Amino acid sequence: MDYSSWINTSLDLNINPPRVHEEVLKKEIESNFFSLGMRMSSTKEESTSALVEELKRVSAENKKLTEMLTEMCENYNTLRSNWMDYMRKNPDNSNNNNNKDKDQQLNSSSKKRKSESSNNNNNNNSNPMVINNGNSESSSTDEESCKKPREETIKAKISRVYVRTEGSDTSLIVKDGYQWRKYGQKVTRDNPSPRAYFKCSFAPSCPVKKKVQRSVEDQSILVATYEGEHNHPHPSQMETTSGSSRCVTLNSACPTPISSAPTVTLDLTKSKSTNQPKNNVNPKIFSSESLVEQMANSLTKDPSFRAALVAAISGRALHKN
DNA sequence: CGAGTTTGACCGGCGC
DNA sequence: GCGCCGGTCAAACTCG
């Protein structure tokens, strides 16, 4: 009965960032035109305008989805208030089994295991292609957030990412750009497929952990649960100096990664092209805005980084010519 | 040979 | 207090 978390999260992901991201992308494309455009051929202009068109289309789609979700939220709230009224009028019924479960979830318990399993249930009920941050970032509209165990909201930030893989792909690898070291694997009770445990190995002191397990309902979907925040820049940012064209593109497109990056992640994960699991985008990065902001600030203030970025971009442009 | 993975053992939290 | 279960450790193993 607890649908609030995924509904709200979906709203968070869908309502705001896409538009910001669209603008950022547009500006990026336009600025690329100004800086590099002189050398661009007419075919490139066409492809860029096609991209802008595509952006418009996706934006409209997002808008539509947002409206649907808003409607769903309203319906949910109405239903919920009706149910509350009903329970108030018929307190006797509150002792049946279903309500016991409800009470357990609502009163909830500082019990770690319980809260986790309820999270899993929510996710299983939700659209598997929706990225669900099961943590404090998602702003709940009702009192649910207040009832969440304090430790959950204070402790390590937890985000969840769904990645569709090819049916034949049995590995538990979610490529997000970070370096992970597997330190364990376990078959859990609620899911026959094994759960893999990873630690971030990019920086020895990085506390971030990742759990990857196949969805119970759809074995082709990998559920990656990230815990904690990276205390180092995204590896792809480090690679920009080596001229990795894709990374340059992605990162240069996000002068403020906070607003733009989540949308990139969302779109890639949602799109049907996720049959290509090779996207190198970090699905989590942005659960911690302050961290990312800090990283972005330090990077943009670093003259050598800027120089390297400029060199990489100009090198790429020259290479194209 | 070093780095990464596998896998059984162990530990601690939780429910009964 | 005991058993279950998820999470972690660490020795053995694999791979480049």
C-alpha cells in the first residue's frame, strides 16, 4: 500500500530535471555551434536540428508522463484519505492481517531488514524502468517520510537503479563508470537469483557500496542499489584529459552536472536502447548534490583541468575535420 | 605475479 | 536463548 516513495521519486526525476537538461543541452549544442560551427558541414547542422527536434519530442513526452503521474498522485492521495476516513469510522477492521502489515510498514520500525524488504516490495510493484531513489532525497508529499526510520534518512544515501540487460547476459555487472571490486555474492531468501556485493575500488577510502541483483519479476532487469557517496570525482571526469570523446561530450554538456546528469541517466535507462548495456553513465552520481557541486567547482576552478578539457575538445574538433 | 573473482565461513542483528 | 538471514571476510582460485 505504500506507493508514495516510487510515485514521488518518479515525479522528482521526471518533472524538473528534463526541462533543465533540455535547456542545458540546447545551449550546449548552440554554443558548440558557435565555437565549432564555422567548420561544421551542412549535414552536421541537419543532424543537430534533428537532435533538437528529438529533444522537443522527448520533452513533450516527459510532460505528458508528468501529467499522468500527477494525476496518479492525486488519485492516490484521494484514495488514501478515503481509506483513512474509512479506518477511522471502522476501527474494528483495523485488526485484520492486511492492516497488520500496513501498521508494520507505517509505524515502521527502525528494523533495518524490514525497511529494506518493504523497499523491495515497492520496487517490485513499480514500473521496473523507473529509477527509484529509495532514500531521503525523494520528497514525500505525505507523512510517510516522517515515519521513515531516522537512521535511514541520516545514514548513507541509498539509491536504486534499474538496468535492462540482454536475456542472455547472466552477469551481474552494471556499468556506471566507476570501478567496483566484488567482495561477495549471496543468494537471498526473497530472490532466487544471487545478489552481488561491490565496493568502490577507484579510491581506497571511498565508502560507496553497490548491491546488484536481478529483479524477481523480470530476470532481464538488474537492480543496482548504491549506498553512500563517492568521495572522489567520477572516473570519466578524470579520463577527459585522455581525450575520451564520449566522456568529453557528456561532461562538457553538464556545466552543472546536478541538473543535467540525472536526466541523461534516466533517459538512457528508460530507453529501449538499453539493450546496449554499454552506457558509461553513472546512474547514481547525483544523489548527493553537494558532493557533485563540490566536485564540479573544484574541477572548473582547476586551470589544468580546463586546459586539458579545451585541448580535448579542440583536438576532437580538429580530428573531425 | 598481481589484481580481481569466487565461495564457504563467520558475524551481528532481528524475530520468535 | 536460539535460529534465521543478510552482509562481510578472507583464502583459494582465475586470468591477463
